[in-house]
Amino acid sequence: MFFYVTSAQKKITYAEHIQPILRSHCISCHRPNDVAPFSLLSYEDVAPRAGFIEHVTSTKYMPPWRADSSFSHFKNENLLSEQDILMIKQWVADGRTKGKMKKRASKENAASPEISAASSESVTYKRFSMQKPFNIKGDGKEQFRFFHIPFNNPDSQFISSIRFIPGNKKLVHHSRVMTDTTLAISGIDGMSADDTASYAFQSKPLSDPFLFGWVPGNNRIKFPANTTKLLYPHTDLLLNIHYAPSPVNDTDSSLVEIGFTKERPEREIQTLTLTEDYISNKPFLIKANQISKFYLRYDPLQEDISLISIMPHMHLLGKSFRAFAVTPDGELIKLIHIPRWDFNWQMSYTFKQFVKLPKGTIIYAEGEYDNTINNPRNPNHPVKNVGLGWGTKDEMMNLVIYFVPYRVGDENIEL
């Protein structure tokens, strides 16, 4: 039986019912020059794909939200209600009626926020491009390359949002944005991570080894009011980009878009990165034909902190991921659970409020890996042992957390 959101005499239309759903849940990715393969900004974009949209929403494949909402909730939670899903189904069954479009809505849809580097009274958006296009060899091999973007700001700059925009959406697999204040790493530009000449540059200390990490799904992070990621004076940007194998020569000109606040926010955001070094049941080796589970344990916190966001990371063998914290009083604080890991959709999950972790709290994470033939994403045929590495066919287990030192009342502040 189909569901009518209005009376049975009134048809569901794109203009009145479907467009608001898409605007709230879909067009942040489905707009020109963004990560999605097609735009859904207009009726003309949507109508030919209506059957496909009905299928991916009814199966809950789209919009892509991988975290378990029964475990924890997030500010950027993106789930369609059953009413929304049935409304799309009914609209398709009724013949995809357009309805009367509002001029204001049409004008809004014509704009593409992604390609606009505008300024407002409080935030200025600037884009920082690679110094020159990078030539990707069509040799069928994946690459990890470093790029240096000079900035050399004379004064501190205060970041309110950050976004990595891949220039070649087919081949840019993921990227890590870092910052350098030594001004001595410029020679690494264009170098391979495997090039021994890059090791001398890689040994130099970074001011922020994880300013931002981009993978499909982690399109932009916007920091809460009165918080900032700080760019110290005379800072340069560094990119570490992973390129997928290509059978033909190609190029890439990726860039970073940063929103700067005009006045310094009160609180500086810090990054806590749990890596494979914190695995308690080493070695980190996923044996062939086995489903394996590994455990991260981060030693007791030395101060009270307030969590802003959390980002798990695994590769193709990933099956599930769970993270939680245990306070000195024995309280269990649920952080995130991804029951069905999706390598192709990873993101930063922003908490609804600051999450307080008191001094002495221990952070735990559990990662499960499926290295059997039953895993359709297993890249190895026949299956083989897989260990730590940056390559797609290697594996990783990371948990990246943005936080600020705790202030009384943080847990009541909406992010």
C-alpha cells in the first residue's frame, strides 16, 4: 500500500514534497562539480532518475549514513524517515509530477555553493591550489605523492571550516592535509612517498600532522562556534595524496578550500590520532581465510577533554568498527559503531553536543576484518595475509578525534 503525506485527493509533487527532501539530504553532494556522479539540483536532473532514486532510498543505500543510530547520534546524521522514503515511492508511482515551482527555490538551486569562494561578514573563504598540475602515469600502479603549497602568512590565521576538492575525481583516492612552520619542506613537492629522497623531509616535525583528512564522504568539516584550527604564522600546507592506478596518462590539480574567521575564536581544536601503534593484540596481521578482530587502547587521558568529532578509518577488508570510552568511575561512553564498514564512504562524525571525557578515561576501539573469499571487496584472489600499509590492498586501523580542553558546562552546548 502506498502512503500519502497529504490527503488522497492531493498528488505528491516534486516542488512541494520531493525537492525539500533532496535539498535536506542529497544536494550537498549531488550538485555540479561535487563528489557525486550527477546533480540533483533541478527537476530536470531528478525526474529521469526517479526510479533509481526510489530504489536506493527504499533500500537505504542512499543517503549514505553508515553509523549505527541506536549506538550514538551525531549532528550531521543523514537518515531519511520512513515517511520520506514512502513519499518518494508514491511520487514515482503517481507519474513524477513537477508541481508549481517557487521562483525563490529555483534561484537557490541555480547556485552552486561548491564553486563559490565568497566572503561573508565573519568568514572569508580562500582556495589553495597545487603549484602545478601533477602528471599521473598510466602505468597501472597506485601512487602516494606529496605536494607543497606555500602560504607564508605573517600572522596567525583562524580556520572555521576546511575542505579538500579533488581535481581528478576518478583517480584521487584520498588525501591528508598537514601544516609546516619550518619552511624547510618545500623540496618535497611532487615527490613519491617511496622516494628515499623524501625521507629527509618526512623526518621534520609538522605543526599539525592531521589538519584534515579527505576520503569520499568526508567532504567538508565546519568547526563549532568559538572554536578553530589554528594556522601559526609562516605556515605552509602539505598534501599527501593517494592516486588510484590508471591505465592511461592523466593529470590532477587538487585544491584546499579554507574558511577563515576574521577574529580569533576562544578555543583551539586539537587532534588525537589513534593509530596501529595503540593495538593491544599485535601483530597487526589479518591472516588469509580468517575473520580477525583487533583492539586499540589509548592510555588514560591526562586532562578533561571535550570531543567534537570522530573519524574511523580502515580499508577493503574492514567489516565493522566500534569505539567507546570508559571513565575512571566505570561509566561506559559510546562513541561510534559502524556495523557494516564501507570503504567507499568514510566521514567525520560530529557529535550533537560536546562529549566530556574526564581525566583518567581510557579510549577503546574494535576493528573487525574479513579476509575470506566471502568478502566481495577482498582485493586479493587468491586471498593472502595482509598487514599494515598505506596501499589500498594493505590495511589500517585509525581513529581520528577533534577535541578541545574541557570547560564546565561543555556537555550542555549544542555543536
